Amino acid sequence: MNCAIRTEGIVKSFGSRTVLDGIDLDIKGGEIFGLLGPSGAGKTTLIKILTGQLTQDSGTSYIGRKDTRKLTGADHKRFGITMDNFGLYDRLSCYENLLTFARIHGLPKSSITDALAKVGLSDAAKTPAGKLSKGMTGRLKLARAFMTDPDILFLDEPTSGLDPVSADEIHRIILSEKARGKTVFLTTHTMTEAEKLCGHIALLNEGKIVEYGSPEEICRRYDHQRMLKIHLSDGRDMELPHNSDAAAALSELIVSGRAETIHTTEPDLETVFMELTGKELSA
Amino acid sequence: MKNIIAVFLKQLSDTLKNKTVLIQFAMFPVLVIVFENAVKLEDMPEHFFARIFAVMFVGMAPLTCMSAIIAEEKEKNTLRVLMMSNVKPAEYLVGVGAYVFVMCAFGTAVFAAVGGYTGADLALFVGVMSAGIILSELTGAVIGVFSSNQMTATSITVPVMAIFSFLPMLSMFNDTIKAAARVTYSQQLSELINGIGVSEISAESMIVISVNLVIAVALFTMAYRKKGLE
């Protein structure tokens, strides 16, 4: 797959505060990329730069081969965006909300029903957007972002504040878009979301990327103990080194049926982030 | 053009659901029908209420609606979504402006019918009302662009709207107010409407209205350059 999004040395400051400080990213087409960081880390600022809503102070950023500082209306049609503060027309129905954008993009009315069906809002087509639950509002925003069938989706904390069921529904929609070959740029401060959805992630802290890779790679990288924790059927716990030396003992425990559960000591992303920054991701 | 139409139709869909805007479009046209039919005073000029309410309508409805619509879109960040969908600021403003103009045209039709205007008088009345609607729309757009949310817009709109709507009526009772009101377009519109079929269009009215237009355009340009539509 070609590189869908690329940034080189992006720097952005607001007044004396540097929000992004030398961001380098290469995001392949067709993958879900997660940008993780606590509130105020600069995630939304980076999305705004990549979508042409803000201009960086220095560095370059590309969507495909197009410099994001030179994006045109036709380029905007290639990507869908949902941001938490992007509003809906509360008094208009879900259908009317999408109808406005179908008219703007010159899309047939069938695109509205298709988009509503894709996010499971067909039954709520006539419901005013202001009367939707938070989860349904999130799905309607996704439907609006999907309408032009964009190549790239920028989703800024799409499950923020949602209950687990609604979040799961949005995860399903995001994964189905990936299955269709779409590139997804996702920001989140939820570690489980990143682990569930993302092929690659970057951990952002105070404007800098402090770690990059697949969630598994990153967690393995910070597995300093390299141990296996085994819970035995007699209720005891034991630890074995996570290498070939433990193979015989481990094999014996499994064959004899004494090993009830086996876990590696890999940290989760939250722990890795804490180790790198001394902060919690969800802070 | 399709973006202007999309914005126009979006506003049209919202009309019956947006009571703030609907009441502005409907209040004076309804009031004029009621008052012209229910209130008959001795020595009252013919179609008195049609003339006075028409000016109040022009000073209030387009101004309030433009500022309310723009401020709401800014507050709820729907305007940013439109901009990200390749709707140009000028297209948005023309779309909203055309919507407000069309809705006010219905009101103008009511005033024209109740006021009994026909032929050349009708054409002049429609022309005067149209000029007033455009000027008030520009003033409302200045407030909408300048305000970051609806509360700010309302707090600015109310006194401005009161000046343009009520000065022509108040100037009937006080010469000092009348002298001060002469520099406002709404007072000149009032004099033009009162003069239909009676006197020629005065140069003073044309000059004041033109100066008001230039000031409104200048203020809009300044507000837009300073605040944009974000």
C-alpha cells in the first residue's frame, strides 16, 4: 500500500506554548493508525493540520502526494472527518442533516439511506439530531463523514464519553471501513480501543512522539521482566523465564493439565505510556 | 451555485422548527392584519399600521434572523463542517441571505396587500422594502460574524434592532428623536413609505440609505477580516 499520510518535522505553537514539536509519521494506506495521548497532548491539533484546518509553523505534511497546506475542495472530498466539536443541525432530522451534505457534494439521495444504514440509523432517519443519544450522535457524525466514500477517515476521539455498547458499535463500523480498504487516522486516549483497532500507533506526549509501532511490538519492547506467569490448578502461581529454557517445564505443566492460565508479563499500553512519560494516558 | 442552494434549502427545512426565526418572520405580518382590521381610530391615516409595522419588520426580522443563524452555526461548529465540505464563506452568506430575503418577501407581500399598494406604488414599496431588508441583513451579518455564540449575538442584536425598528415610530412623537433618527436607514425607509403616492423620492433619503449601505459593507468587511466565519 502507498503512504496515505506523511508528516516531517511538524511544529506548531500557540503563543509561547509549543503544541507539536517535530512530528514525523508515515501512515500506510488501508490501515487504522492510532494517535494516543492524554488530553492536551496535541492530537486534535495534528488532525487539524492534516485536514487543512490549521497551518503548521514549520515542517511538511502530505495526504497522498498533496501538501496539506494546499488542499482544495476536491481534496477535502477524499477524506471524511469527525471531531468531537463538529456539530449537527439539532432541529433537522438525521436524514435532513445528511441531505444538506449530499446536496453540497452532489450525491444522490440513495447515498443518504446507504450512509444511515451503514451506521445502523435507518430507523432513526426522521428523528431530530438533537434528540439522539450520544452514541447515535456519534454514529450520525460517522455517517456524515462516510457520505463521500472517502479514502481517508480522520476520527478524533470517536468514542469519547460513550458507553461500552455504543463504543463497540462504532468500533464495528470503523473496522468495516478498514475492511473496505479505507485508511483511518484515529485519535484516542483509550488504550483498549487502540489495541483493538489499530495496526500501528504513536504515543504523543507534550507535542512529541515518544513511541511508535504496532501495539504488540511496543508492549513487547517494554517487557523488561520477560517472564511467564502461570496459575496452577492447585491454586498456586509460578513464574518461568520467557525463553527457550522454560520450554520443557512449560510443556510438562500443559501436558499434565496443571497449568490453568499462562500469561506473559508484557505491560499494556497504559503502563508503557506511564513508564515513558510518568503520566497516565487517560489523564 | 449548488452550495448556495444547499445552504438555502437547509435553512428552509429549519424554518418551521426554529421558533426564534419563525416568530421574527411571522410576528409583524400577523400583527398588521390584526391591527388593520381591529383598530380604527379617528383621524388615523389610511393604512397607518401597514406603514409603521412594515418599517419595524424591516428593522427587526432580517437583522435578528441573520445574526441568530450565523451565531448559532458558529456556536455549534456546524459552520466549520460546512467550510470543511468546501462551502465558501461567500456562498454560505449568500445562501443564508437569500433565505432571509425570500422569507421577508412573504412578509413584504402581506404588508403590500394590507397597505393597498398597486401599480407604480407597489413597485416602489417593494423596492424600498427590498433595500431595507438587504441593509438589515448586512447589519445582522456583521453582528453574527462578530459574535462567537448566540448569547453574544443576542446581547448586541437587541439594542441595534431596537434602534432601527423603533426609532421611526418614536420619531413621530418627538422632534429631537426625529432629528437624530434621520441618519438611520430605517427612518428614511419610513419617510419613503409614507411618501408613496404623496411625494417624490427625496435626495436626502437616497444619500442616507447609500451612506448606511457603505457603512454596513465596511463594518461587515472589518468584522469578517477580524473574525472570519470560524
